[in-house]
Amino acid sequence: MTKVETRLEILDVTLRDGEQTRGVSFSTSEKLNIAKFLLQKLNVDRVEIASARVSKGELETVQKIMEWAATEQLTERIEILGFVDGNKTVDWIKDSGAKVLNLLTKGSLHHLEKQLGKTPKEFFTDVSFVIEYAIKSGLKINVYLEDWSNGFRNSPDYVKSLVEHLSKEHIERIFLPDTLGVLSPEETFQGVDSLIQKYPDIHFEFHGHNDYDLSVANSLQAIRAGVKGLHASINGLGERAGNTPLEALVTTIHDKSNSKTNINEIAITEASRLVEVFSGKRISANRPIVGEDVFTQTAGVHADGDKKGIYTQILFYRKDLVGKEVTR
């Protein structure tokens, strides 16, 4: 029986999570240029470009990006991270001109009790207030479950009660972050599957971090479990070991799964170089997909195989894959 092909949404977080990389701070013009490239050339579905209430400069940057987006009818593809803080985040987003709030909630009981000192009931009331105020303000809402990966392992009843509460709210998507990059592929599948089996109509997305170098593998297992979207950053920018690298994630999805994305593969290398220059973070020559050396061969036995045409089906020979040419 032929499997039905699924098309996944990709949320690029380079300009928000990626900017949390040590030593990285994008200027307004750099953020605008990256946002334009991601949406119009790379064709990511959505971009998360900032955290609310960070600074006056960040507000002005978002305003400039939103002014441009309005001229291109792209406003609903641009998202802002916000917080459970009464009306403060929503008012900030309204001032910025943005239309989509990605609300950061506590996805583990440990985070809730240690950081906020609140009960689940108190917190759910606070969450509902922000959602209702955002809707009245004309915003669409997605919800992050911060530290979800530890939450479903250590406080599963809390996670279930939070998702049950959110299932009754007027939100678009629920994001499942492996905030500290602690999951294995098997754990990722189990955690995602347990929610999708119970809430098949909710649009879940997986947000990976790469602390064990497993974020792409974990994302594949999230796909297997049924997520409808994935989060990634160009060159894997992000705190600690970074977020899921978009270049590796997308090519792996296209080549190794029964799913597809809307990403324009031919623009991947250019996107990587653009972010490399603006971030000041050099990528290694052997970095998969976009490194300088990954489409080269020097070993004699490989050169012989090349001449005899025995490598034509491997990644190395997809010359059109990411906008690079093979060097021999």
C-alpha cells in the first residue's frame, strides 16, 4: 500500500532563538534582509523574528520588518515570542504591527513551581487571560510548552492537564520544545505520539535543540509520530549547541522520509552564507550539506568509483541539492 505524502510546515527561528547564540546580535538591516531571504527565496512557511519586550530597538526592528511584510502580504507568516504577563506582551506586539503571538507557557511542573511559584490552576487562569486578550486584540496565537521534554517524563499529568486546557482555547498550534536538548529519538516519538493519539485534531510542532547532536534524528521521529510542523535555524544557530540545523533537517526530510516541505533547496547554501556573514559565526568546512568540503573527493578509490559512475544515487551527487557544485 502506498503511503500518503505529508507536507510539513517549517518555522525558522534564526532571528529569535538563533540570535540567542553567544556573541550574536543582528542589526535591524540584517534582520530585515534575513527575513526577506527566508520568506521569499528559501520559502520557509513562517519565521519567528523576536521576543516581545526586549528593548526599544527590538520594537523598532520588528516595526520595520512588519512594514515591509505588509507590502508583500506576508504579515501572518511572521511571529513573535511572548510571555504570560497580563496585557504587556500583547500590547507590545500590537505596537510592533505583528499579527501572531507565540505564547511561552510552562511545559513542566518543575519550571512552573520553581520559576513562577504558582499552582497549575493559577497558571492556567493567567494563560487564558493572555489568550483572550490577544484574540480581542486581533492576534493569532500559537503556544509553546517550555521544557515539555522534561515535563512529559517527570510530570506527565501536568502536561496532559495543560494540553487539555489549551485544547479548549482558540489557538492555532501547540509547540513541543526539547528545551534543553535532552531527548533521544525513541523518547521523542513516545512523547509526541502520546499527545497526538489523544488530540489528533491539534496542530502539534516539534522544536528541537542539538545538545546531543540528535535534533535531526529527533525531528524525524516527531514526523513519524505525526507532527505537522518543525522548527529549525540556519546553520543550527541557537543557545548552547544550537537549534536543529535547517539545512540538514530539510534535506533529510526530503531524502529520508515520506514527507515534503515548501523549502526551496537551491537557496539553502546562499541562506547559510548570508547568516554566516551576519552572525559572525563561521561554519566548519565539513559541516553537513553546507560546508566547503562536503561535496569534494580526494581518495583514489573514490575517484575511480566516480569515473565508473557508481555513486550517482548518493547525496554527494545531487548537484542541484543546495546550490553547490561537486568538486573533484
